[in-house]
Amino acid sequence: VSSAKGEFALIDRIRRRAGSSSSQVATGIGDDMAWLKLAEGNVLVSCDLLLDGVHFETGRHDPSMIGRKAVACSLSDIAAMAAKPVGAVVSVALPTCWSIEQAEQLHHGAIEIGEAHGCPIVGGDTTSWDRGLAINITAMATPDGIGPILRSAARVGDDILVTGRLGGSRLGRHLNFEPRISEARDLAASGGIHAMIDISDGISSDLAHICFESGLGAVLERSALENVISDAARQMAAKDGRSPLEHALHDGEDFELLMATDVELLPTLQATRNVPDCGLHRLGQFRSETGIEIRESDGRLSKVEPRGWRHFQ
Amino acid sequence: VSSAKGEFALIDRIRRRAGSSSSQVATGIGDDMAWLKLAEGNVLVSCDLLLDGVHFETGRHDPSMIGRKAVACSLSDIAAMAAKPVGAVVSVALPTCWSIEQAEQLHHGAIEIGEAHGCPIVGGDTTSWDRGLAINITAMATPDGIGPILRSAARVGDDILVTGRLGGSRLGRHLNFEPRISEARDLAASGGIHAMIDISDGISSDLAHICFESGLGAVLERSALENVISDAARQMAAKDGRSPLEHALHDGEDFELLMATDVELLPTLQATRNVPDCGLHRLGQFRSETGIEIRESDGRLSKVEPRGWRHFQ
């Protein structure tokens, strides 16, 4: 794909594959900009840049899985706002040594996961260079009657809830996770969710983000944390000597939802459509005093430092 | 910026610098997605990924000029639709050897050119790796009562018009050009512009894009082309032995506007506000027969092959 002709042919093939039937896409790939026709003027936008050796490894991950992960990460941002996907644009810096087929597989992976969540690929930019693969996704969404749920509206006394289980995603989940869009929509629609984020950097960092934006602190219960440690976190801990809890707190790329909710809402939310499959657990409570601490079973408090951990660095 | 703490501090500083007073930005940097409140549901989106060694060279270009160029390229896409900027998101892959100051300068360059054209930076993603600098801009715009002008609506017999002069942008213009947003808005508002593109790959390629999308061909007049050759194209030709015309046709990154217009509209459009400063020239005509040819002064026709040319590769 180092020739202009090769790039043109590639884009033409991607364009035919990505063709969307969405009534919201007036003009997709093939012009200077994509043209979306939305029912509302509220538009949400996020971008995620994924890099070889940081978020994936071209040496051992399929191009289609890399393309899938890139779009899934952006869909997870949309879930974090409880929003509804509209479309995404894909920018790729291809290594010059890649074949057209590899580039096409990358885009197919991106297109497929997008389609599965109602998020067509509506535009892009493809270039090649002699460095590593880089892929940026910019996703657009609308509130469509719900939210958006921000990071900044957690309240003192709110419960800290999380979907699924945490840690060890490097063993596979970071590539094949399903973004929690339908769960987020259902949870937010039932009311009482004040703030939300998706867990990309690890719960220690992502909880800190909600705390920072809301001007609060938080206390996590040790016994509750034990309940959300994933099997993968335990597997990794058995090998590297770090504790399963450390993996659950700091690994990142769980792409689960972390939220601040009205107290005593847990049973209602646990019964919400789509949620029983992934599970919903209470981890603790927001407080006015800043900083994040863990309360041990004997009542002692110990500080948690946010530690964003990068998988392949 | 290799530590999570460093990135957090950087983002905090960028956030304070980027803070926008635009009433369209409900939530900017600091949440999972930016939240825009637009007066209409028509939204235009484009993305541009700029790479070290392809679109700029970190060894000799200032970080602020690189950030400026990245956003200016996206603003040029907005100009090509005759649209009005709303905001942009910036994703950056920083080389691990860069200092926080360099990263900040990059963002300041991006923020400043955005502000100059009413396009605040509303979000981003910053990561570091041990490869080259990569920067992706996704820009959003609205038609706001004009257009959008697509590539696909040129008609047989339409004039081919271009703003400014072409070729040799590598000598400096590719970095410091001013995107033609106001010119595009004024031209489109006066009516009679059927199709438009900005010249990023070179007129040979970008005219081919309009032809392809509109199902047409084109004839360029040799004498008219001579009139739009830039001084920089002549300077480069004097050094490398290629002709000034070749530079004007294939160099790319002129970021001028190329359009298909109603015939006999040239004098009216030339007098349009903002246009006299940059100049507007007629280069030829669209035809039904596909392919692009140049008509020499003696009437002979010669084929032009699209040749996307990358500056630093």
C-alpha cells in the first residue's frame, strides 16, 4: 500500500464493504467529510489512538482483531456516556511492509464490531510509513433521550458500582471484550446513575477520574473488591507474584462500567435487562474527603495510588 | 511523558489552555466524550492522520508548527465542504523522548489555529511510544445554511476554478498555509458552485477525485495552468530539473480550493469578498468523457496521470 494507486484501490474496497444503510449517514466514505443527518443537535465525540507495542502487538495479534479492538474501545467510551452510537471514522498509519489484504482485514474487523453495535464506519484516512501500526478511531454518538452521564456528577454517599469482573484482561479480554452499550443504556434509563466511566486505565485510575471531576474521594471495601477479581487476574497473579487484587485495581482495559449511583438502588439495577449476564457489584462509597482508600475487614484504611498500567510497554 | 502522572499533568494544562467559550461546547476535555450542542442535526466529520517523515519532520519542524499544520489540514477539509467549524479532537502518539514542553507546544499550535477559525479543541487522547510522532485530528462542522458542497455534483461543461497558486508547498507553505474557510463560505454563498475539494494530494489527484465521484472527465488548458504556477514551484523546478508545471500538478499540500462551477460565473466569483486576496483562476472544463487531459496552445491533447506525491517520503 505504499503506492497512491494501491491506497486508492484499498479505500474503494473498504468503501464498498462499509456502505451503511443508516438513514443518519447522508454521505459516507468518498468526500472530504462524512455528512451525518441526526435527529438532534446533541452530539458526543471521543477519540482513541491505539499503537503497536502499547495496545496491541502486530507480531501476535490478527489485523482484524486489532481493528475490532480499536472500534470496541471507542464504543466503550460511548457506553460510558450511556449514549447511542451514530458512526465512527478510522485513521490508520500502516507499516509499509503490510499487504493490502492485511490492511483490509484491519478495516473489516473495525467495520464488523461497529455494525454489531449500530456504529457504521463513515470515513477515514489511510497512510503508510516505515514505523509501527497506529489506528485512531473517532466515534460519534447521541444521547437519544438518555443522559449523557458525565464523570462530574457523583455525590457524597453515592454507591460505587461496577459491572463484570476486573483484572488480567491482557490474557485475552482486552482484544475480544464486548462494549457495554446496551447495559449502560438500560442502567441509565432506570435512573439514579449520577456519574459513569468505562474502565480503560484500571479502576484505581478511573475511579480517580470520577473523584477528580466530581471533587470527591472514595472508600472501597476490601471484601467487595475480592468479589470482582477475575479468574484472569488470579491466573496472572499466580505467575508474576503480584496479588490478584493488584491486578484487579491497576491492570486496565477491562472495559467494564464504573458508576456512582443513588444508595439502595443496587437490587433494582441488578435486575435491569441485560445486566444479570455481566453482573453488577457494589464496591464502596463516595465521600467528601479527597483520595481513594481501601477499608480492610478490620476497619483499617489504606491509600490507593492511581496507577495507569500499559499492557505491552 | 512516559509516566501516567506526566500525562495527567500535561492533559490538565492543555485542558486549561483549550477551554472554549463556545456556546456549542457543553463538555470539552475531561470526560469520556466531548458533548456538543448544535443548532442543527447536520454534522460533518473528517479525520487526518499526520506522520513524522511523511507530513512533517520532527528533526526540523517546531512542535507548534506541526500541531498547527495538523489542525489546518482538517480546517481545509471543512473549507472543501464550505462548512462552518464546530470543534476538533486531537489524538497524539508522542515519542517517549519528547519533553512535556514539546508536547505542550504541539497542542498550543493546534489550539491557536483552531481558535483563529472558530474551531475549539474539545477532546483528545495522548499516548507515548518509542516510534515516531503521529497526530490525528478529527474535525466537526455544520453546513450552517450553506452547502455542504460535495465532490460528486460536478456537471458536464462546468468551469474548473482554483484559488491561489500551486506547487512547491514543501518550501514552507505546507506548514503555514491559512485554510480557505472564509473564501469557501463566501464563494458557496454566492451560488453556482457545484462541487469542491481542497488540494491536498496535488491537483492531478484531487481533480481526479471530483471526476470519479461525479462520473466525468476534464480538460485543463495549458496556458491557464501556466498562470497558477507558484514561485515556489519554479524555485523547486530550477533545482531538481522537473518542470514547474509538474510541480504545480503533482506536488500537493497546496490546500487551495478546486471547484466545479456554472460557466460564465468567474467574474462574479472573482469579486466575492475574501477572494480577491488569494486570486481565483479558470483552468478548464469538465467533460462527459472520463480521464484528464491538458490542451496545449496548438490544440493537442495529452493525458495527465494522477500522481499523489508525499513530501518527505
